[in-house]
Amino acid sequence: MSRKLLTGLGIVLLLLGGVWTAQGLGYLEGSFMTGQQLWTTIGLLCAGGGLMLLIPWPKKR
């Protein structure tokens, strides 16, 4: 995969994970996800995965 595609995917996952985490913690209201621990966990995992895609890992030789 190209680096640009991985960076774009990482940014989307990081933002989506942040929204889901905020909803799960009850900071963003008005959704069925508000106050649900499941969405906090899913959001943190999603944001973590996005962050891992944004880290510039060394290339394999």
C-alpha cells in the first residue's frame, strides 16, 4: 500500500475513534452510543490503530 493511503486511513481512524470515545464517555450526547462502555473501548482501539498507521515505521530491506 502507498504511504499516502495509509496516512489517510490513519487520520480517518484516529478521528472516528476520537468521536466514538467521546460518545462512549458521555461527552457527545444525542446518540445511542452515549454513555456506553463498549463504544469507549471500540473508539480507543480504533484511535490506537489509526495512530499506529501514522507512525513512520522503518522500511523492510
